[in-house]
Amino acid sequence: MERGHIAPITTVVLACTLTVGALLIAPSAKADPTSGEPARAHAFSFAVIGDVPYGDEAQSRFPDLIAEINADPDVRMVTHLGDIKSGSTTCDDQRFDAVRQDFDAFRVPLVYTPGDNEWTDCHRANNGSYHPLERLARIRSLFFPRPGRTLGKPTHVFSQADVGVPENVRYVRAGVSFATLHVVGSNDDLAPWFGLGETSPAPTQITEERSRMRAAIANVRAAFQRARASHLRGVVLQQQADMFDPTVTAPKFDDYSAFTPLVKAIVHESHQFDGPVYLFNGDSHRFNVDRPLASGSPWLDFYGVDQSADNLRRVTVDGSDLGEADWLKVTVEGRGADLLTFERVPGL
């Protein structure tokens, strides 16, 4: 989803503080098949990027960003939260191939969850008037040719390829349950494909969205189930869509309606989990840390949720059009209220 320019924000280092119940500690450091390391490893840092590269100039500098992340010896994994192009550039194979080649340069495992710009919005004339579902198939074949294996340095993750959504994965790192969710802006692709002459969601569009949303919710539930069963320290969910966009002053439910079942599932699972929960997203391009589903939040009424998730912290990463911070360094090193710390890393 294309966003307007927002004033830069001062670079900060933040420590998330959540008031949660005591966490259960696993009695042993049994190796996990999705991590290749003890589930109780102490410090673990990963990089989070999103909405990059935007435009030809940013694409030409994208290898520099990758090199910068590769140069940090602490970073052991990378997540890209989608939108590998801007919403006003073409969705052609050449552009996708170039980004895929850049992704191959990561020296650590790369987990990528698609955004709306690389398929949902490709019906627009300035995007090339593609059929979105054809572009989605192309994204899957190009970026997820080996379900259950990451990009960058290949490593094993649990994939939902069995339900046709290979991009949704789960894994455990440093005693934390991670999951990616293919949930995108443009109301999770229920915004009409006006570039193809549609004035309301097409039947095939609705069918695809409902299937993909069911998979996302199942992945959420599985991530929490794993965290509870293994007494893990926390849960991290990662997706493109900003379901609580603070840059929109008067949000309309029709523009967010598709997210309702996911929001309710996240609230329910978080409410039942005695530990910190984090939701990372891109989409709105402005770095932000908040608690959109805590008691008293207007988003609870907006989505018709009758519980709250006071232990959930949402983190939105910078977009490439801001130029303030190139990437977010996240470190799992604490326990309970101080489980994750964040450092916004500016460009060189």
C-alpha cells in the first residue's frame, strides 16, 4: 500500500516493557529442529526490514543495505516484511528477478513474507495491469521454490505449503516462537481490482483471501501452541499489513474488515498466553511501537473484540522512503518484560 512521506523520527534504542505474568522456564536446552541450536540460547539478534527497495534508485542501493546487515556479526537471521517495490512501479518479472538475486546475497537465513505491492496492487495501470493472482503465483514460484527452507543461507523452517501457502512459516529461536503471516494491505486484497474494471471484490479474489486468512490464523494458533507446549519465552508474529495504522486519522471499517478474524485470533491467543507477544509489520512506513489491543484501545471496539491483549506490543518498521533508519536490529536477550530490545540502524 503506497503511503505519503512522513517526517523522520530520531534514531532511538528502545526496550519493550510489558507487564505480564511469570514465564515458565524449560528444564533443559533440547535442540529444536527448526533452529539447529539450543532453544534456550541466550542472546539472539535478527534484522527486520520492510517496504524496500522502493524505486529504481533504492533498488540500485539495496545491495549496500544487504552488505551492511551482513557486516553485523550479531545478526543471525533477517525478516523482510514485504513490499519489495513501490506501489507505482511495474510488477514485471525483471524487477522481481533482481530482488531475488539480491536476496541471495544474505549470508544468514532470510524469511520473507510478501506485501501488497508485489501482487495485490499489480492490477493498476502504472503497475502493468497484471492479474493479481497471476503475480501471486509468480512470487510463490520465484521466492519459495523449496518450501520449508529459507532464502539467504538455507535453513529449515515449518512451512504451510501443504495448504498452498508456502510463504507462511514457523520456527523457534532463543526460546521464542516465531511465525510469518501472509497478510497484506489493501484490506488483505479485498480492495477491488479497479485496474481490471472491478468495482467490488471478484469471486476468485474473495475465495483466495479467505483461504489465505484461514492459513494465517492456523499459523498463529500453531505458534502459540508451540510456545505453551515448550514453555517458550515469547511469541513473535510478522506480517506486512498494518492493521492499526496510526497515520490514518479516521479509519473506515470497510478498509480493514478482512483483518477482523485475525485480530480476534491474536487477541484470544495472546490473552491465553502467559508471556510477551510481539507483532512486527511494515506497510505504514513510520517507525512505531504501541499496544493497539490493550485494554481501553479504540481498536478493540473498531474490530468488535470483547477481550484485550495487554501483553502484545506492536512494532512498525521504517519504510525506505523515510531515509531515517535503514533497518531494525532486534535482540532477544532478556526475560519477561525485557525480552526484546530494538535498535534503529541508520544508513551508512
